[in-house]
Amino acid sequence: MIDRRTLLRALGAGASVTVAGGSIVGCTSRPVGDDRDPNTVRVWGIWASDAEKEAQVVEAFTEQNPDVKIEISQVPSNGQGDASSAITAVRGRTGPDVYFMDRFNGAQFASLGLLEPLDGLIEEHEDVSVEEFMAGWVKFATDELYYDGQYYGLPMDTDTRGMYVNLGLADEAGIDRSLLDPANGPMSYEQLWEINDAFNVQDERGTYERVTWVPWDDQASLLMWAMANDVTFFSNETCHTLLDSPEMLGVAEMYAGWIERLDFPRLDAFKATYQPENAPPTQTSFFSDRQLFQITGPWGVQGQADYKPDMEYTVTHLPVPNEGDEPFTWAGGFALTMPKGASMSKAAWDFFKFYAGYEGQKILMPQISRIPTNIETVKDPEGWNRDIKFFVELLGVARSRPPLPVGTKLWDAMMTMQGSLNQASDTPENLVKEAQQYVDPTMQQFCPITLPEGFGEPDPNFPVEEVPGS
């Protein structure tokens, strides 16, 4: 007999265990292929650090479904688009029934034939249409799981981005706090640079001692600045990616100008000094009062509480191109999917929709400081950590990456372009052309294809005033 504490230790160690009818037994030999028990649901679960919280979802489901066994295994995240573990498992018929994965890879994995569509399960087990059922989740998140006319998963969390501000440093520099108040809207790039030029400190050799911001740091990236400037990455009309568009070139040139102005080698040396690779979470340039602004997600709220509880800080909007522009942010997140070869059983579906639905998200989201994607959970005051309310409110203006079967290549192309611009190793003109040449030929293999209807438009579920507590 394994008690709850043993279960949590085992999950944390990456082991596989079984929860069955309220009792927990070890699992050492799993059936494969057609021999699998339809009432045994195998899950490649959440990242190891939050396995204990996921175990609470499993326990809650098992209490309601004592005849269903849930097996949880920890599999390294494929957050960078690495499909190798899923491909190996699908080919070997040893894949799970439920797979917790980076949602942005959904369309790409579906195009590779790695995922099962959910439409048949919804039609078989739910009393509403597929469209009505999927409307229970944030639209941009379900868009990321839509490919070729079918849905391939249910969204879990999401994670808008905001700009954290060290208020102690802001006061020291004489920055008007009203400029940092999100109620007054986002600051413009021009205002950001005014602060930058007044706040940054360099010694006589030019070495940075404190900085205002870093354009590529944490959740800031060339991709984010492109979305902030309304760059479109794909044309429904021509089925071509648009990485060499005049708009994208304009952003690349703007970014290159920022990097030159900030002097990349010196700023890179600053980060390496105060936040070296693999440094503990307590050792950051922001926590050490060396950096005024930090762009990151809602998980940063927990980080502040855990590692820098004495810092007076606030979170405000991301900077926008022009004064008076509407607020902007972007969002990603994870999803549950069913890989090819999954049992697709009633038990698997019941667990699937429990985990990604109201009950599962209500258990998990408050504990991991992420935003629910289930509409009912978002509107429940107990459905998420109230300390991230600003990030939840941002859902009303959130944008997302285009769900394309070349999503990973597009991401890689943007990161490569960013690295080259940082190093000034080539011109923006050449780099946008190279990015387009890297992604678009692969895209053509999937044409014709269009983005989901309404992609990029404001989510109809989220006028900000409907977020509880706003």
C-alpha cells in the first residue's frame, strides 16, 4: 500500500504510479496497444515541480470515479517543439492516453499525425455540438488546438505578460508613479527611452551598473515586439508566411536600432554578471536592484513572494509604440491532448475533461499562479490566485502566436533572427529574407490552409469588467 506522501515522492522522482478507486498501487508493467484496459488512463503529466498539485486533481477525479485507474508519468516538457518523445511513443504504441503539452505545438503535432482529434468524443459523449462545447474555453487557446477542421485538445492554463517595476528604484530615480500605474494605460516607447537615458548607470569604462530594461530578457523577445507592432505572420489569402513583410522588416530594423543604442556586448555582460546562466532563482538582476523593469508572466508574482518578499513592486502594461495606443500583451500556455494510439475510452475522456475543465483547473490554477482557460473557472473568484488579477484582466487584450503546422519553425526563425540582430551579424533585410526562406517552403506543404475563424480578434468572453474583482 502506498500512502499519499509516498505517491507525491514517487511523482516527484519521475516514477509511474497508479491511483485506483481511492487506493494507490505501484505500476511496473503496463499493457500496450489494443491490450490496454479502457478504464486505466495513462497520463504524461505536468512538469515535475508541480506534480504534487496535479496529484490533487487525480485524487479528486478518483473520488468521483472509483472504477477508473489513473497512471501518471513525468515526461520532460517539449516546450521548444521537440516531438521526439511523442513520436517514439506513438510509433512504439506505448504512448499515453492523455498528454500534457505545450499548446502552441498543437497544430504542428496534429499535422504530423501525432494527435487524435476530439470531435468524435465530444459528439459521442456530450449533449452539445463541438462548437458549443469548445466555447467553454478561451477562444485563442482553443484556436491553438484547431487544425484542418478539427480540435486536438483542451486548453489548460494561459499566461499573459506584464512589466514588473521595482518601485524603490523608480522612486530613487524620481519617476512619477502615475506613469507606472496601469490605470493610466501603457507607456510609449519614447517614454521608455526617456526613462532609460536618465536611469541607466555606466562606469568610466562603460560597464553597466544598473539598467532600465533588456529587450530580449525573460519574456521579452523580437517576436513579442513584432506582435506589439501588429505584424501579421501568415496570410489566409495566399497561404504564405509573412516573415519578410515590410512590417516585419520595420520591427527588425527598430529592434536592431535598440540593440545598437543599448550596446549589446555591454548589456549582455551585465546580465552575465548579475544573472548568469543556471543561477539560482534568487539571483537575478531584477531581484538585486540592478534592473528597473522586467517583462515576465504571472508566475513572477509567486517568484516575488518566494525570493524577494521585501521588494516593493508593481506590474504594469507592456510598452506600446505610441502614446495613447491600446494596451497589448501576448499569451501562451499548455493543453491536454490525446496522442495517436490513445485508448479514446469513456474513462479517458471523463478524466480529460475533468482535468482541463472547471474542477481540475480550479484545483490546479490557484496553486501554480497561472490563468485558467476554462471560462467558468476564470469567472469563479476561487478559480485562480487573486494576486495575479492584473494578468487575468489582460486576457481582454491578449494576442497569441498563429497556430500553424510550421509553428515551431516560425518560433525558431524568430529566435534565430533575434540572436543575429543582437550580434549584428547581418542586416535586418537579409535576416527577414532568411527567416522567410526557412519557414515558408515547409508551410507550402500544408496549403491550402487558413487560420481559425476570428483568430486575432478580441475574445468575446473577456470584456475586462467581467473579470471578478475588477
